[in-house]
Amino acid sequence: MARQTQNLAVLFADISDSTKLYSTLGDNAARVVVNACLSLVTQVVERCKGRVVKTIGDEAMCVFRRADDGVTAASEIQTAVETKRPGRYHVQMHIGLHYGPVLVEDNDIFGDTVNAAAYLTAVAAAEQILTTEATERNLSPELRTTVRPVFKAVLKGSSDESTVYQVVWHKDVAELTDVNMRSHKFIPGDQGSLIIAHRNLSLRLDQTCANITIGRGEDCDLVVHEKLASRKHMSIRLMRTHFYLVDHSLNGTFVTLDSGDEVHVLRKELLLDGSGNLTLGRSTRDGAEEVITFTRDRRSMYRVE
């Protein structure tokens, strides 16, 4: 099927802190809860004249022909999850929604509108729905009263400042925090994915792979043969829109930055930006030969392929 461009509302509904869910319940029980939650999302989406394009881990990607239907579905998903407790467990969801031109091919969707919706999902807090100026402009007068401006952002594919809106779905609005838009609050932008490379192996961290482990252990995602490295030496995690190195080791991790400065990270976190080198257990100045590189790929980390 040839690609077609259509104006659609793209919605991502993601389970908040699913890592804790799996560690608390165990894999099998957690998967039952996740499946029940995604089934509930599907029911709401179809009732609101939408379609679930696909599920990605603990997240559903959905489309609607009208912005109204997307906003209605987002609110009903949050209400249903809160009241029905899918899988008999209290889960929370965070949702992002954007209306705009979408490339449609073989029932899948692509483009900056998809990336923007995924980005808003990543920055939304638990039980929150974030959407865009474009969505707000395409809402009916009735539904326009359910959204309020909360942030400023520059969305991928645009160089212009845009307003991010919150969809208010709780019936009790007395608990809502008042918004101060005079402070000109910008939320962190989509700065792209992170590429980790070592010898002939290259790993990409983005929303589809948000955590990797590195160390001597054969069960690590990236294995090094350095005697001073711990078995599970370190991990790199995507947290919202930033990448963090988290050291778990005995001897620490040495990070050489673009500037040439070297940072020793021991049992703490370090924000990774730009590009640089990592060595485990000892510095290159002390003879470390196992060098891992990291580089920010400035294209969207929210590409859905």
C-alpha cells in the first residue's frame, strides 16, 4: 500500500513505572496486569471511534480521525484505569496526544506528529494527559473547556515555541495545582537517542530500549573483559528525556568528556550528553584498553518504526 498523509490525532497511553510493577509482582503476575490494562485501553479507544495501531511493551499507540475523539478517549482511559483497577492492581497511566499530519502505510503510522505524541507521553506525569496547541485548536468549544495551558516547548519538526496543554479529566478540580504561565516554563525537548558502541557492537537507547547494563557478567547487554570491572558494573538509563550513567561497581567508571576532562563516577549517577568515552575500573591513563564510546544521535528518540 502506498503511503498516504492524513490529519489524525495520535495518542500514546503508557503504564507509569512499569519497572516497579514487574519487580513487585514478578514477571508473570505483572504481565497479567499489563495485558488487562492494555485490553481496557483497547475497549475505550474502539468505543471512541479510534484504532489501536500497535502495542509497544507496556504502551499502546492509537489514532483517531478527530481531535475530540482522541481527547475523550484519553480522559476515559484515565477514569477507567482509576476505577476498574485492571488485573486487580492499582496502576497509573501517563498519556500524550497530538493532532496533525501523519504518514499512513500498511495500517502503521509515521512522522513528526507521532514523535510529538510520544514525546509528550514521556514528559507527562502519572495520571496526566498532555497535548498540544494544534490539538486544542481542533477541539470543539465544549471540549476546549477541558484543557488548560501548562508549559512551553519546542516540538520535534518545528523551530517555533508551542504551548503544551493538560487535559483535565478528574471530576474534582479543587485538587488541581494552579498554573503560573508568567514564568515562561519550558519542558526539556527531544534531544535524540544515545548510541553506545564497543568493538563491533552498537546499542541504541531510546523509548523502545530505555536501559542497558554493562560489565564483566555474561548476562550484561554489553560485556567487557576488564579485570577491574565488576560483573554488573554500571547501567545507562533513559529517564524522561535524559540519559544517566548509574555506577554499581567496586572501582568506579571513568568518563572522558568532549572537553578532555575525566570524571570518576563511583556509586552515583552522571548525566550523559554530547559524546565521550567510558572505561570500567580504571582510566585510560592507567592502561585501560576496553573503551566504550557514547554519542547523542540528534534525531528523534521517539521514532516509532
